[in-house]
Amino acid sequence: MFRALSLIIAAICLLKGFTGLLWPRQFYQWRHDQYTSQRMPPIVLVAPVVIALLVAIAWYATLTAYEPFSWIVTGFISVAFLFVNLSRWSRHRHSALQAVESPQKLMAVDLTLVGIGLGFVALAVWAY
């Protein structure tokens, strides 16, 4: 179970990170358009639903089939869930818009996501 969760987290992080690094103009123009909208675009609601599902699976697995290092997966997903759900669109869109307009910040975020993704691949391969 934790191997699958680690690979799902890795895939999400690597997909976003490499998309931002390989096609920054198109990707971040699309994100810029989302963040300039006063109303939350429906696509933005996908992340909280996916993360909520992953949190439920991770906690179920942690409570019923604990494995060493599973706290990393459960903790990471739980923190991501709190971050996504505590961020309100009106406040989040202003800070995200500033980040989208800064190429240095974007590259740092994308490289961080690639690093996190590779870390979860390593966790899936060597720990589970």
C-alpha cells in the first residue's frame, strides 16, 4: 500500500515539476490566467479531492498495516491536505500570482517538486 502511495505522490510531484521546467511559458500562462480570476476555477477543486482520498487511504493503511517509514507518506499527505484546505482562494491567488510572475521562484518550486518526487520514488523502491 505504501509503495503505491509513494509512487502516486512521486508521479504528481514529478509531473508538475517537469511540466513547469520543460514548458514554463505555456504552463505558467495557464496558471496565471487561473490566478487572475476572481472566481475559483473548477479544475482547482481537483487537488483537494485527490489529496483527501490519499489521506484517507494513508491513514487507513497506517492504522491497519503499519510499515517502517510509513509515517513519511502519511505525514506528507496530511500536511499537504491541511495546506490545500486551509488556503482560501481569495488569499491564495494573490500570493500564487506573485510567484507565477517570478521565474526564479517558479524554477525553485519546480526543482523542489522534482526533488520530492525523486525522494518518494527512492522511498518506494528501497523502503517498501
